[in-house]
Amino acid sequence: MTEIAQLHQIAPGVHMWAPEGVGTWGLANCGLIHSDGEALLVDTPYTPGLTEAFLAEAHRAAGDTVLRTVVATHANGDHTWGAQCLPGSQILATDAALEHQCLEPTPQELSTLIHDSDPDQPLGWYLRRHFGKFDFSGIQVLPPTRTFSGRYDLLLGQIPVELHEVGPAHTVGDLIVHLPDQRVVFAGDIVFSGDHPCHWAGPLDQVAAAGERILALDPEWIIPGHGPLMTPADLRKYIAYLDDLADQAFLLHGQGKTALDAVHILIEENRYSGLGLPERLAITLSTEFRHLNQAGTHANLVELFELAACIAWKCASHGSAHLI
């Protein structure tokens, strides 16, 4: 892929690497924090090629600063698979992040799914549409080198950095990065901007609670895992969406509907107009219904992708422009 992002300064020494990720998968926001010759990255992009583009911009912004630390907000590949481009770096994550790392398909498995699945069937069509542009060859998934539970503080030059565990929410192992002096929070995939989220762990009230914890830190700017920069007012609207989605799930579950029934109902009534990728509701509501059913097992991530693909396929075949 060509270079698709620019590094935007949010505050002195704080930058957001922002690919145009609305309406698709895999293009995650990342961060650069630097001060007094020290630097860290918040997440890495999906592939080595994207990561090298990010690092080139980071080096231009930070000068001769050595990048020795990566903070992984969670273990999804689009936030971690570029770490191999920083050999020898410390990778910080929560203890629980290791659990999700074992659930996601490996780069090799994902590449096989993309290229070997039938393009005339929903899953193959969907994977090619959203993931076919990425080169997953040669990726080595690196585990964290240091993990923690609760909170972890460090001083980067003159910048205090607070890592707060907020999972399980989007995944079992989420954290957020708080810069109190700059009033900036890197939210990871606790927050999506512009599109429906996909939540693998849940339940939704815990995702919303993580959002409330961000607001309680009194940030001026929130950097979501995907999509444009957000203000606290934007985050309040997002939390209201999560609360409403949880209410709808509870109501429809109580009426005996399945998760997929609920997805179809919410899409047909266009309840959340303006948000892209509504097929992701199949993932988030399947997760939510699993909690409502008190099911203790982990979902199969590929099966959830296939549910989303079928929704998108149906919407595309019916020509419903506001649904895809």
C-alpha cells in the first residue's frame, strides 16, 4: 500500500498518525509521544509496509529520538502486527491482552482466508473487499515484553504517561493512554469515530464505562482507535449510542429475538443513520447476546466475520446505499 496517512500534532510532543480508516477495516490510528530525546509509540499499524511509513513520519517529527517503547492498547493485529519493525523495543500491554492474542487468526491464517475463500460467497467477497489491500506476508506476531494489571505510570522525558487498564471491553485486555499535562487520551478501540464499532469481549455497559473513565480524566482531545479526532462532546454522543444499543439488545433479547434478528431490525429502521459499516452490528450484538445468554465460551472470530459479511452481502445485493 502507498503512504496513506500524515502525522498530526495534537499537543507539543504528541502526534496522531491518522489513516483514512472510515468505512473500512484495518486502518488504525497510532500515536507518537516524544520529549527530551525519548519517544514511544501508541500501537503500530497492521503491516510492516504501513509501519515503515508511520516510522518515517515519526522520525521526521521526533528527529534523532530513539524509539524504544511501544504501548499496545489491545492485541488486535491492526494495532500490533507492525511491532516487528522495531526490533528490541519494549512492548507494554495488559496481562489480559495475551488472552486475546491467542484468539485472533494469525497473519498467515488471515492471508489464507482472504485468498482461498470463494469470492462469490459472502465471506470471500467481504474479506477481499476490506482486507485484500494488505500484505500480511512475513509478519511475525510479537508478544508483549512487559505486562501489567490496573495502572502503569512512566515518565517520558518531561511527559508523564499513564496507562489505565479498562478491559474487558472491546477485547479482554484493553488499555488507554492518558497524558494529563497535554489533556490527551489515546482510547484505542474503546472508541470508534464515524463507523459502527465491533466489540469482541463486551458487554456494552463495560465499553460505555470505559468511555466514562476517559471523560473523568478531563481530556481536551480523544484519539479513537479508528476515525477522526474527537472532543469530549463527541465521546458523550458515542457513549449515548452504546447505551442505546445495549438497551435495544436487552429489549429484543427479552422478546425472544436472536442477535441476527436484532441486527436486521436495527438496520431496517435505520436507527443509527450516519454510521458506516452497519454489518459490524452482527459482531457486537452477537457478543452482547452471548452475555445476555450467560454463555461462558469465547466466540469464534472468523464465524463472527462471516455473520457480518452475510449482512453486508445482503445489503449490497438489495442496493441499500445507507446500509453498506
